[in-house]
Amino acid sequence: GEDVEQSLFLSVREGDSSVINCTYTDSSSTYLYWYKQEPGAGLQLLTYIFSNMDMKQDQRLTVLLNKKDKHLSLRIADTQTGDSAIYFCAETFSSNTGKLIFGQGTTLQVKP
Amino acid sequence: DAGVIQSPRHEVTEMGQEVTLRCKPISGHDYLFWYRQTMMRGLELLIYFNNNVPIDDSGMPEDRFSAKMPNASFSTLKIQPSEPRDSAVYFCASSPGGGGAQYFGPGTRLLVL
């Protein structure tokens, strides 16, 4: 069945780059998403990538997609303390539904 | 647009009481989702609707949970009777569908004593 896997925890120093990784199983996924959840808040859509793209850049965020290995990554350049949060990747279950399959989330800790 | 609206934001109740959580999706979105998030189990999809019709309720834990969507702008998730293990944050999300992104509400933090 569909499954999305993420490492649970990442710690970096302020100013460094962070790379959060995700693997997925459904090769027919049309979109892949990254969400950010700050303490006490809901999930906020950060960025997404269409499955026929290899890379997408949006300011400090870079999304890389390796379809062959079913691997998705989110790179945050110049990581700030405000980036401390849980990051979820998600894949579309089917383009015919709105259902997404979420990973378990990666907690990013940014040390000053 | 105000985004997805949920109420109440916090709810504290006693075991055995009925709890009703409410959600207003983003206007024009055809899909509505209810999730539950706990430390132990992470983010779980409970049920989702398309055009007000329940499509998949396989995530609903047991018969104590029920969800309705009487119209395109309102949905409820009801727990009757509530139990301490139902304590969690409940999120509502909506989506335009077709593989589009889901947009989450701020959540309802439920504590059952």
C-alpha cells in the first residue's frame, strides 16, 4: 500500500542549511507536498512539486524530487530559529480524490 | 479568504459527555477532511467528504465517532460518549480536489477528563 517515510528528528545550527528527506511508494503520485507545523498550530502548506519536475526553488526553500528512487527532499537555506517546527511530506493518493498520504513528520530543531 | 475555520479551539469535558467539533471549509473546496493528531499515533485521517458525501470513513475509530456535512460550508465531528483516550488535537482540512493541496484549520484541542 501507499506509505511515506521520514526521519523523525533533525538538529542544525542557525545559519546552516537543513535537509529533510522523505521516501514514498506510489510512483503514480501527481503532486508531492511539504507542510510545516509550528507548536500549537495547524499544518501550513509550505511548497509542492509536480511529479514531472526535478527541482523547485522558492526563496530559501529548494525541493528536489528523484522519481527513480522515489525520494523527496526539502532544503532550507540559512536556517533560522523560526524554522523550528515539524515538517511533513505528503503524496497524492490519487488524482481523482483529494486524499493525501502523510509521513510521520520530521522535527527540526534549530540551535542558536 | 478566512481559511478553514474550526470551533471551539479548546474543549475540556468529562468522560461520558458528548463533544461536537465544528468546521467551515474554504469556499469552493469540494473535499473536507477530519484528522486526529496525538503524540503516540501521529496524524490520522478519520473521514473525508466529497461534495458533502462521506467517501471513506475507515479511519473512524469506533461507533462513538460520527461526522456529518449537511451543506458545503459546514461539517461536524461528534464523539458520544467521550473517553479520556479521545484526547487529541482534531484538525479539519479542505481541498479543491484533483490532487490539489489540503488546507488545514487551526485545530481543536480536546481534553477528556
